[in-house]
Amino acid sequence: MQIIFRLFFVAGVGLLYIGLSLMGFDKPAIAQSQLKPIKTQNLETVNAPVNTEQVTSVSQLSDVRSQDWSFTALQTLVERYGCIAGYPDRTFRGQQSISRYEFASGINACLAKINEIMATGFADKVSQADIATIKKLQEEFATELSTLRDRLDKLATKTTKLEAQQFSPTTKLYGQAILGLQGRFANISDVLPRDGIRNVDDESDKGINLTFGYSLGLTFLTQFDFANRNLLLVSLSSSNLSLFSGLPLRDAYTLLGYEGSSNNQFSLSDLSYRFKVSDNAALIIGAAGVSPSAVFRGPNRFESSGAGPLSAFAQRNPILGLGSGTAGVGFDWQLSDRISLQGVYAAGDPANPNDGGLFGGSYVTGLQTTLMPTDNVDVALYYLHAYTNGGSLKTGIGDSVITSSSAFNFLTDAIGATLNWRINPYVTVGTWGGYTSSSAVIGTSGTVDTRNWMVYLNFPDLFKQGNLAGIYVGQPPKITSSTLEERNLPSAIGLPTFGAGGQPDTTTHVELFYRYRLTDHITITPGLIFVFNPLQTATSDAITIGTLRTTISF
């Protein structure tokens, strides 16, 4: 009798194992029950099943034939207990192997189904032999079943916690905190004015002048339409970081990409709505955060102030900051697989009626076409037209101030191009150039021209995935010609005689940095910046800036 029982048990286990193995537990959704049994990929992950189609007869499975040696076992599991589900295409995929954890999940599902049958008053429909077999299997796979239940409990706890903590099912919060430790060495300069007398520059007469501060940005992204990806962006920013004393001519050559100060007060930096108008075109409209740099696509994929180059000059072509636009409209149109077109209109101070409001004050408008002639080459060509007041182009970089009088206003036309070539996954080379021509319209007459350029090398994933090294060499915007009748900037700050002309010398910017990824959310970026001939003045010593930027993203 004992031998017969053992043979029966072995045969029962074999039939159940065959049936469950034919279910293909290495694919999602292998069994159905009120407990919605899960499937595990390995010992570390547990995934919920995708939708399957419950079968009520084994004949509904197109890849199971009546002459198959496992047909009887499947027929028992399907038609007697409903333990097995097929795939949506009415297949069973029985040749796939399973792990012990997947087998345990199937046992648990069948036991739950049998318990359900017994609880509804149909205990006589359940074979005692089947119950005995499954109980034996439960004992054999007790460890795996316990592990699965523990994972389910933890998953349920996490789900409950997330549901309780989320403030909106459609809004996500993204953040970036930058902690900056930076400083510069003292240097001897001959600027403001260029009178031949060299002095210690920028109050750095005590050797190295260190500062430590932060820049924090919080962005709420609300997605109203998941099919068309209509997005509302709301961003708040706060900072307290200023590297130098606030002299505009000097700071324009040493400005860091994450530098700025709001006196620790939060301000609205982005309030814009982006929506698709067709499969290939999208519009953006916003009261804040609309500008050429926000609408135009950037060929250099490492433009972030928190994860890319350290200086503001190395982020992107400075002419894209022309006019300092904040509110307006823009569009992005994918003309073909390799050509796109972007356009923008942005006002500098649209809420101020004393400054002309949306259309009567400072503004910038522009077009950019982006081209991808090959899979590894990106090209952007752009044109901008701007009206600016205060005697400045409003870029904040290099010769952004183009006259010594803030009473002069200018109309400016600018053209530029950026080229980025991914030589291989680990080396990228790029360059950009920009030209502006400004005509005075209030305060005086004449024109002012500026030029800038940059070449760079990026080394993504250097020594470790997520790292980035960069070498950037360029010329910040430089006044190459000025025909203003008065208050010519190069003359006003110290050229021997007043008259038309450009800056006497050329500033060269050299930047080296290495971004190291500590974790998925934290990076540390040490770097050095050298500014040779600062303020286009050959008689001034080079400025040396050292930085240690820590970026925390979440």
C-alpha cells in the first residue's frame, strides 16, 4: 500500500509539474486566481502579470494537441480547477523552462483556486488525491512560497505608502540642487580704466578668494494628456551664489553656469504649457521660461548647468541669450527624420507697462533649423532679432554691455551655428560661432558688432558610466567694431583717444572639468577655468578659477 501511495504521489507531482511547466512561467501571467499570483524573473525582482486570457477548456489552446503526453494533466488543471491561463493569442507555450520560484507561484495559484472552490460549497468537486499532492508540494516549496508572500507584503506596503504620499496622479516633482565651492586667485589687472596702472583685481588681494553657495531648482511637470503628451511646467528657483563683487564688465567674463543670487528667496523661473498640434509639431506658450535657449534644440547634449560645463560661456552660444526673453510663444516642427525647425518670440519684461509690456519693450524673436546629415552629426543654424534697452545685449557674457551709457537702446541682428560630431560613444567634438550687429535707435547713432567662438571636446563615460570630461576653448563675445557717435565702450574704458573701433585685444577662455558620478543622483565636478587677457586687455594677468560643483538631482 505504501508503495502504491508513493507511486501515486510521484505520478501526481509529475502531472502537476508538467502542467505548470507548460504554462511558461518565464513569461508574464501564468495563472489566474483572486490573489492575482505574480511571476518572478529572478531572486531579486517580482513583477505583476500582464493581462492574459482565461481558458475554460484545454482545447482552446492552439498549441496543445490531444495526442500530447501532457494533455491529460493540463485538462485536469484547466477544466477541473481553472488554474491555468493562456496567452492572448490562445497559445500555451509549453516548451519554456521555469524556476523553483515560478513553480511555487503556480502552486500557490492552484491552491488558492481550490480553496475558493471549497469555500463556495463545492468541496466534493475537489479530489482528495489532488489536495494531498498540492499539500506535499507546499511543504517542498515552503521556503519559496514564504519568500513570495514576503515580497508581496513589502510591495503592498510600498504601494500604500506611495498612494498616501502622492499629491497628484498626473504631476511629478523633479529637482536639482547645486552646491558650489569656488574661488579665484589674485591677479594684476589693467582695466576700468585702461590707464596703464595695474592693480589687484576684484578685491582678491589675500591670495585665493573662496565662496560657497547653492542653486536650487524645483520643477512640477503635469501631464494632462498621456496620449498627446501635453505638458505644464512650473519651476521655482532659489540661489545665494555670487563669485565676485558684482562689477558687470568683469563678471561677464567669469560668470559660472550655476551662479546667481536671489537672496535665498524663491522665484518663478518657468510657467509654460507645451502641447502637440500634430504628430510632428508642438507649441509652447508661457509667462516665464520661454526663450531661444528653452525652445531651440541644442546639438551639444551636455549643456546642463548642473551636469555639463562649469562656466556660463561654455553652456551654449551666447547669442542664444540675446534679449533675455522670459515670456512668449514658440514652436518645434519636425519637418522630416533629419530636419526640424524651431521658432520663438519672447519679451524681456512683459508684465511691466512702463517698459512697453509684451510687444513694446525688450524682446527677441528667432528661428533655428536643426539638421542631422548623418547619425553622428548634429548641426544647428539660427537667426535672432532683438530690441534691447540699457545699452546692453542682455546676454550677460563677454561684451554684453556694448556702450558706456545705459540710456542707449539697440536693434540687433544675430546669426550663429553649432556643430556637434560624435566620433564614437566616448568622444565628441564640437564648435560654435556667433555674430551680432547692433544699431543704436535711442540715445545716439552708429553700430556695434561682436563675435564669439568655441571649440570643445567631450569624453562621455570616461573611466565609468555616467562620468564626463570636457575641454572647452573659446573667445567670449568681443566688440570687433563700434561706430557709435559717443560713449563708445572700448574708448570709454581707457583707449588713448576717443573714436570708432573695437576692443584692443582678445580674451581667450580655457575650461577643463571632470564630472564624476557618485550615485544615480549625485555627481561631483572639479574643474579649472583660465581667462587670458580678461576684458580684452593684454596688460592684465590671466584669471584662474577653481570649482568643485556637487549636483544632487531627484
